[in-house]
Amino acid sequence: MGRCLRQGTILSAILVWIAVLTGCGTVQRSYHAVMEGGHEALRWVKSADDDLIKKVGVHQVNNWSGYTAPDFETVQTRRLAELLQAETKDLIIIPPGTPEAPELLTRLPRTPENAIDNLEVALQARKAGLNALVVASLIDVRDRRQEKGLWWFKDVFDEIEMTINVEVYDSQTAAKILDERFIHRIEADMPLAMPGQPPASALPLQVIEEIEEKIWPDVVRRIVDEMVVIPWVGFIQTVSDAAVTLTAGAESGLEAGDVLDVFDSGRIIEGVGGGRFLVPGAIIGEIEVASASPGRIEARILSGDRITPGLAVTLKTD
């Protein structure tokens, strides 16, 4: 009850301040300042009740822009992962190259049509103990010419437009938690294509700095805002007699004595465009955590005779 009252008080205060600020001439700037300071409180209000820590994998950042930069994919993946981890303590971020990183973080499964196989992504993420997978891609960098000013005071400015596409795949359902394009424009120090010269082949430093300093922070806030509302889900790794292990460890916050509901495998449905999705089944049993250590949870079966590897579990909150 105390937590709910604190959350309600914080949210009310934030909303009151926003209402007050809407009367001034710097509404947008002030609103963003309030939101920056209030992000943690707002996430607290919206966060799932289980308070368990979710693991999120970060796939290597793709560069499909047609422009190159030394070690762009490696450097930007590390930058994105570091910002995500710094943004919240409610997630554990797994980037490529770490000891527990699965192959999924560097090689995405694809369909015969070369689309990302969302179902296979979810199945591989489950085996790795991931609740979600982030896939970010720089898909376009281009020149833009913009007229600014009024009437005879108009002038033409060269801008560079960058587009980054971000997808977050949910390992429980294979659906996308987030699918959004982030478009930023900056006034160009120098256009990508100069008259009478071949177009540039390398990403300007100005573009790389904009991605690191402006775009990634926006991306990170959106990802975290979406992830905090999703309850923690674990998956059964092995079953032996009346004992099971999970693809999770003590880092999730689970402790001995915690009781988890076990869900049937459900069914696979096909959506528009050929994507396949997992519909969670009904509760078929319960397990109780016997011991929790880093990277390993051991539990005993309390009820249910159809518990098998791969089934989803959630913390029982009744």
C-alpha cells in the first residue's frame, strides 16, 4: 500500500507541474525537462508487479546506410548496450561478445525470403534466458535541403537526415514489443554530395556524434519505457523426476521459497505477412524455487504432470 501511495503522489505531482507549465512560452522545453526527471517515477508507476529483473539481449547494430565507418557496428553496439544498462537497474543487458551471449546476438535466424524469423528468434532467446532481443539498424543517411525563414528573409540550409530502425522482440510471444523508426536531422557541416564531386562513402564524424549523443539516448528511453511494463517470464531448461532447472539465475531476483506458475506451451498462430506467434497456454502446474545461484535456478514440482523443458513460468503473486 505504501508503495502505491508514493507512486500516486509522485505521478500526481508530475502531472500538476506539466499542467502548470502548459501556460508558458517554453512549454515543450519545460515538458521535456519534467519528463527527463520523471522517467524513473513514471516507470515505477507502470512497472510490472513481480519486481524481477529481466534479461535483454542486444543484437549487433546493423549499418545498411551505404556509408562506412571504422568498426561502426562494434562501437555503436557497445554504446547502445552501455546506455541501456546505465538507464535502469530493472534490466540486465547482454551484448555480443560477453561470456553468456548466444549466437543469436550476431546472427539472426531468417526465413527463406530473408526476413527475420520472429518465431525462431523467440525460441532461441528462450533457450538463452532472454526476455527480449533488441535489433537496431542504421537504414538511411541522406542530404536534405531546407528553406528556413519568412518571405524575403528565407535562406536555404543543407541538412543530413539519419534514420535508425529499432525492433524489440518478446521471447514469450515472438511479437514485437517495439517497432519504431527514429529520424533525426542536423544542419550539415558539409553535404554528403558536393556538386561536381562523387558522393561521400564514409559516414561524417558529425553523423556518428549525433547518433551517439542524441539518437541512442532517445532509443534507450523508448526501449526501457516499453520493457518495464512487461512481467518477468522464465523458461524451464531441464526436467528430472520432480525437479526442474530454469534458464535464469539469482540475478533475476528469485529466491528459495518463491512459487512459480507453469504455463502450457499454447499454440502457434500465423499473422498477416507470414509472421508466426506464440499464444501462451493455460496454467498447468506450480514449481517452488529450491535454490538460486548466479545463472542457475533449481526448483521442485509442486503440481502438474505435463511439465517439460521450454515451458514458460511466472512468479505467482496471489
